[in-house]
Amino acid sequence: MPEGPELHLASRFVNEACRGLVFGGCVEKSPISRNPEVPFESSAYCISSSARGKELRLTLSPLPGAQPPRGPLALVFRFGMSGSFQLAAQDALPAHAHLRFYTAPPGPRLALCFVDIRRFGRWDLGGEWQPGRGPCVLLEYERFRENVLRNLADKVFDQPICEALLDQRFFNGIGNYLRAEILYRLRIPPFEKARKVLEALQQRRPSPELTLSQKIRAKLRNPDLLELCHSVPKEVVQLGGKGYGPESGEEDFAAFRAWLRCYGMPGMSSLRDRRGRTIWFQVWALISHRQMEIPRKLVGWTDRLGSQQGRSWGLPGPADAPKGHTVPAGLSLPH
């Protein structure tokens, strides 16, 4: 699923691909899409883009003298499981191009296409960011940090940290691969209670005796969870390409796959959280001191099915492991 970095990379692609292009005519929607029609027509307009968290805004701006006279129109896209933008020739449109913006003549006609194979993507007219989403982890770091630490009484922070990280009211832009990479780098057990993890950050204050440069160096050497929620997505954006994508077959995704340390990597294990999403981790991340950090209601397992202690923790065994998931090898319960 595209996450914050992929939306920002898509926005960058749109701005670069559409620079200098003049679009014209009506916006064309696929008849099978359930998204709204886009009531926009202009003889000459340009397209620009911006992103915030897991949303992308496309602005259609008529050029001076364009007919019929009208103002700009903005749409906000959420990519769902497989959304992306592509620029293609009119006679070679990609499959599943559910919204198409055509260039104006003269010259070969091109189309900027919103492509969505699985059709979970959405667009809304009006250009407003979706209400309830928190500040962007990439572009609004200080507001994002303040929003989390100010609201730790919210019941979402009763959940395991791996689940809380997907709540877009507080972590706008974080998704499945980012939560795995962030928790892995900090060796935080994914099922540790979110409030316990985050309350410690409220007490974190640099020594007043340190100079500014020393404080910056200390922060870079020892980032906390909220700082990594900003810097790890930023690393993906700096890679360029398209970010998260298919496991093989496209050169644009090679840099991203080389960057991954945890998500889907050999030697890592996986469990489903209570929402059915897969969390990737290393086995040591499940063990915090002398306690296994797994809620009883979580869908998980151990390789000690016959253990009476394992039963008491409410953990099913290997035979119950969901298809395609890895049983942590050699994992034993604490005594």
C-alpha cells in the first residue's frame, strides 16, 4: 500500500512530468470507477500537485484566455492499495487508468492517468484535506510531535505501538512498512503499549550544558520514535524512484528494496495485529526484559504449542499460523 513517501514521490512526479505541458478538454473518468465525475472543461490548463501525509492534491488551473472562462479546480486523492500516476501516450493508455487528463493539440496527445489496479483509491472534489487527519510526519514535524504528545490520554494509545502507528489522526503518512522499519531500528517490541513507549518522550530533555551543535549531534545519533517517524519516510523520498512497489521486475523499486532492513526481509518474522495487518519484526523485538509483549487477543503463535505456559498466554501454535506467515524459529516463552 502506498504510504506517505509514495504520495510525496507521486506529487513530485506529477510536477516534473507536467511542467511545460498544456492540457485541454474534459477530464475523462473510467465507466467502472465508483468515484465522482470531475466536472471540469477548459481549452488550456496546467496541472500542479502537492502532498500531505497519505493524500495528494491535484490542481487544474486554466491559462489566461482559456475557454470557457472558469476558476481552478482541485481534487484530493487517496491511493488505497495500488494507486499511482502515469504519463502515457493517448494510444497506449495503461490498464486500470480510472481518471485521465489529456494534453491539448498541437503535438502528440498525452494523458496523465490515475492508475489503480485494485480500485481502492479515491478522489474528492474541492481540494480539502480529509478532516481528522493529523499533521504530516514529513512536512509538519513539530506540529506532528506536539499533536501526539499532547494527546497521550486518547484511547488509541492503549493499543500496542505497532497498531497506534497506523492511526492517521496522529501518524499521518505512516503505514505498514514504515512502522516495521521504525520499530526495528529502535528495538521497540511491536506489541508494547503505545502510551508506555511515548510517555518516556515527554521527559526527554537535552542537557542545558550542551551547545547547540552537540544537541544536534546527540539527536542524530540517538533519535527517538517520533523523530524516526519523520526521518525514515524522508530517507525513502530521498531515494527517488517510486518508493514501495512490486518485489521484482521494475528498476524504479530496486533502491527501495535495497534500503529495507526489516519489512519482508529474510530472517525476519511476522504476525498479524488485531486488524489483520502483518507486522514484521526480529524475534528479539517480541521479548522485553522477562515478559513477552503480546496481548492475549492478538493473532499470534509460538513454536512451543505443547507448552502449558504457552497456552496460559493464549498463544496458538504453528498449526494455527496464517498461511504465508513465518513462525519465529526457536522462540521460547519466558519462565
